[in-house]
Amino acid sequence: MKILVTGGLGFIGSHTVVELLNSNYDVIIADNLYNSKEEVLEKLEKIAGKKIKLYKYDLKDKSKVDKIFETEKDIEAVIHFAGYKAVGESVKKPLMYYSNNLISTTNLLEVMQKYNVRKFIFSSSATVYGDNGEIKYVETMGRGETTSPYGTTKAMIEKILEDLYFSDNSWNITLLRYFNPVGAHESGLIGEEPNGIPNNLMPYVMKVASGKLETLSIFGNDYPTIDGTGVRDYIHVVDLAKGHVKALQNAPDGLNTYNLGSGKGVSVLELITTFEKVNNIKLNYKIVDRRPGDLPEYFADATKALKELNWKTEKTIEDICRDSWNYEKNLEK
Ligand code: UFG
């Protein structure tokens, strides 16, 4: 079965390509290299021991999307990761986010319709639940008010996909809502490599651990949580990648939505302490003010994915800390 993975050289996309190849799917990648590097392709080929076809195309150009489907002929499903994803940048450049994320998605869907490819898996986010006063997010809660243009593009695309499905029930659409993806492949060859100074916790921890940045700022220690710091559901990217394979194999026909998370909340301080212990490294950190827009605590109710997809996370917070550091150390070499 041939699968088109858009954004297949990015953080989550690349790990998903590995798991798809491990499960003997035929994979082709579309990636415009906006937020990824071409050398990831060689690393993927090394891990998988197979050649992988890359279309260096921008999905905003519909004729290019058409060309992929015309050339490949027998694509059976699309896993759509490609999109801009920096929360802070999206607040500053909303139009860039709306036009890129929405146009590339509708182009893809229109071309799929033309070539009669009706299986679509969308890379969504727990951010679509918005600020709703709940701590444990369950799929039945529905979407809330999003807090960034990035989050709004995810919510809008979910809505577009729902409208599409209601117009034509022959589509099979799976919305996967990720919690906080972190970690790296155990080979140390692929992982997360944000441009510039990282905004997210784990990439920032890596830069402090490797001495590239001096001090980690903890955004607030006066939240109503276990130790006052923010609590999130961190999910190892390899577990997340396997969730996509399970969705491909086990999602029932129709339109289905799943949380992909561990079901467990971990505080910033707990993550730091685990990282220090597992890797035997001391991290410099200081407490600063809360970051605007951050919620105190949320994590996944992941029971639906277990029941319907037969998927759950297998890796621990210790694995996450070990594999992230292993990847970062490899970068130094
Ligand atoms: N944090 C720090 N210091 C840092 C970075 C983060 O203390 O330098 C804290 C945050 O306050 C939060 C936790 O670490 O409590 C996690 O923050 P991240 O930035 O790593 O992740 P977020 O939960 O804020 O972001 C995630 C996803 C986004 C999504 C967003 C909103 O990465 O894609 O949730 O739900 F949009």
C-alpha cells in the first residue's frame, strides 16, 4: 500500500516514515524543506535500509500536488503533517499561517478527490480543545476557543474535514490530536531540530544541557499544580509515529478523532529532575514569570485510541529524556 506523507522530513513526519517502512508500507514524501533538511532523507534511508522518493514541492502550488498524484498513480492514503507550527510566530504573522496551512490542505484534498484517493490522516493538536477549564481532555469535549492563529488553523482544518466528510461519506478521515511530542529515534539519527532559539521546553533543555544556552527559564511556579510548574502530557515521538500506523490499520470507516497522548501529566520540574537523573547532567534553571497564554495543566484521556486503534504509549519519561539527549549528543559529533 502506497502512502503519501507530506512534511515527511519534519520531526513527527520523519519518525512516522520510519514506522511505516517498518510495517512494509510503500512511502513517498512531499516536503518543501521550509522547516526541515534534505539530509534527513539519507538518514531515513539508512535507518530503513530502503530508498525513499522525495518530491521537493510546495503544496500551495496545486499543479505540483497534481503532478505527484499523476506520477505515482496508486497512492492509497495521505498522512498530512506539512504546515507551519510555531505558536509565537503565528501570533506575529497570522496571514502567513492561515494561507500556508489552509491552502496547502485544501489543494491536497481537491487533488485527492480528483484522483479518487479518500483516506486521509490529519496531524492535529490538543490545542484545538482551547482554554476550557478541564484538565483531562477527552474527544467528546469538542473544540474550544483556540489561543493562537496556529491553533486556529488546526481547528479550521478539522472543521473543513468534517464538512468534507458530511458532503461525501466515501471519505475516511482520521484526526489525530497530539499532546506534547518530544524525544527522538533511538538510533540518534533523527530528532527535533528547531531553527533559532527554541520555544518549547524539551528543545530548550537540550540546548542548556549541551552548553549552547546558559539557563532554562521555568515559566511560573505558582500554578495550582503538583509543584507549581506547568503540567503537560509528553509523548515520545516514536510512540506517536506508531499511532499513525495504527490509525491507518485500525481506524473504523468514516470520520474519527483520537487523542494521542500518554494519559499522564508531568510537571516542568519533574521533567527537569528526570532529565538530570537519567543523563547524569546538571541543568541550570531559574524561575521567571508565567508565559502569557500558557494553561496550568492538561493531559490526554487516551482510552479511545486504545479501544479503537489498539494503540497506547510504550515509552516512559526516562526513555524520552535518554533518547532526546542521545540525539543532541550526536549533533555535536
Ligand atoms: N516551559 C518553560 N520554559 C520554557 C519552555 C516551556 O517553563 O522555556 C513550560 C511551559 O510553560 C509549559 C511546558 O513547559 O508549562 C511545556 O511548554 P512547551 O512550549 O514545550 O509546550 P506547550 O504545551 O506550550 O505547547 C504545546 C505544543 C503546541 C501547541 C500548544 C498549545 O507544542 O504545538 O501546546 O496547546 F500549540
